[in-house]
Amino acid sequence: MTRPVLTFFNNKSGVGKTMLAYHIAWMLSELGKTVVVVDLDPQANLTASFLEDERVGQLWDHGHTVYGSLAPLFEGEGGIADPHIEDITRRLALDNFMAFAPDALTPLGGYPGGEDKAREFVKAIYANVPVLDTGARGATVTFVERGVGDVLLAWENEAFLAQREFGKDKFEIVSPPLSILAEPPLSVVDAVADKKGTRAVAEAYLKYWYSREGQEIAARNSYRPRDSEIAKEYEKSFAKVELFTIDDVFGGWAKAQKEHFAEGGIFDQIYKN
Ligand SMILES: Nc1ncnc2c1ncn2[C@@H]1O[C@H](COP(=O)(O)OP(=O)(O)OP(=O)(O)O)[C@@H](O)[C@H]1O
Ligand SMILES: [Mg+2]
């Protein structure tokens, strides 16, 4: 993921550089961007804009300002101290020394409370799962028809399906503000199509999915259309959710697969213990 850096420059002091950075950072975070603000001012003005006086005092006392990070070096007492990252909101973090912090910046600018907290959270969710079905439809049946569990974590279209079949008053759909873009692939399998002599019809079917008509059918069945015009028409049917990709945040599927789902990966560690 590329991380644009915005700079406001002016030689003159006291003209509002810091204030501008502060307001732009808030604005971008409110617009759904993940923002890291870096305060490299020894006076920590930007830090003071974001935080209560008491917290600024604590950071100062613990050397968590750029001045504090550099002090050991200046005073000949050692190297540069570790940077500090302060979560302001889920989308906004304050950093006192970006140059040394990229590794500390977790994918979305920091899991609130750190990665360990994120793992604990996911672990706690699994600890509450009475039935872990092997597929989405199975999970829907378990929850909707057999009435097992208080909450179903499901694909959006499954949630809408449950409402359509059993009544809007039966299930409340709660959409998260942020989620992973899930795009099940559609593809013609060459070997099978050629062996069966069905290539023409298979390709026509594949193309039909992306036609206006096909996209309209998808939208009516609660799949978010790819076609931007149809998506606009059906905008009101879907909650506004900011979507990110595995490429954006987890460095691509190959890396994510290895880290999270391979033998002994994060999922195993969470699920087995
Ligand atoms: N648009 C504005 N309206 C009113 N006051 C403002 C505005 N912009 C900045 N200020 C105030 O002016 C003062 C100086 O602003 P700021 O600290 O952002 O300047 P700066 O350019 O970062 O200064 P320095 O060079 O000292 O870092 C602050 O007290 C700030 O709150
Ligand atoms: Mg300033």
C-alpha cells in the first residue's frame, strides 16, 4: 500500500502550518482514510493539538516526543529511543518519529491496542462459537433454521437472504463500517470446457454475469454490482462500508495465506489454543 505524505511548508513561524496539518489530518480520517500524523517538532505542538494537556505531559515525561527520542543521542547516553505511536481514533494515529516506525505501523495504521489485542479479540470470538460450520450456507442454516447462536457472522448476501426468506422483523443486519472486499472469482476452466465441448456456452455465461442484465440480477440478490452504473442504481440497497483488499493491507494473498492460514499460522494459533 502506498502512503502519500502531505507537507505544508513555510519559512515563517506562527503562520498556521501545524494547525493546517491538524485539521487536514482530522478531515481525511473523517473521510475514511487512515492517517498517521508525525510530529517532528521538538516543541510537540501537533501532539499538544491532539491530546489533553495531561497526556502530553505524560508523553513528555516518558520521552515519547521527537525530542525525547533524540535526547539519548544528543546527551551521549546511547542511541535513538524507540518511537511512540499514540492511537487517537481507529483511523488516526500520532507518531513522534516516523523514520523509525514503519514496522510498528500495523496495516491500517495500528490495531487499536496493538496486534496482541487484535488476536485476543478474535480468539474471544471463536471461544463463543457454538457451531463452526465448514461453509457460509451451512452456517446460515444452523443459525436461521436451527436457531443456534445469538449472532451469525456472514456474507452480506446471506444476511439479506435470511431476511428475505424469514422476514425483515426476524433478523437485524448490522454492517461494519470497514470490511474486506470479497470477490469470488468466476472463470472458465479450459480443460473441462474443451473436454466437454462447452466453451462457447461457458464463455457466454461468464460474460452474461458482467452484462447490465446479469449485474442487475446480482444486485437484486444482494451481491454488490461491479458495474458502476448499476451500483449507483442500487446504492441504497447496501450499507456504506469502506472496503479494503488483501493486497492493500496484508501484502497480497500469497503472504496472507502463509501468515494466517498455513499450518501453524495465526489462525491455527488462535483456533487450536
Ligand atoms: N486559521 C486560523 N485562525 C486562527 N488562528 C489560527 C489559525 N491558524 C493557526 N492559528 C493559530 O495561530 C498560532 C500559530 O499556528 P501554528 O502553530 O499552526 O503555526 P506554525 O506555522 O506551525 O508555527 P511554527 O513555525 O512556530 O511551528 C496557533 O496559536 C494557532 O492556533
Ligand atoms: Mg508548527
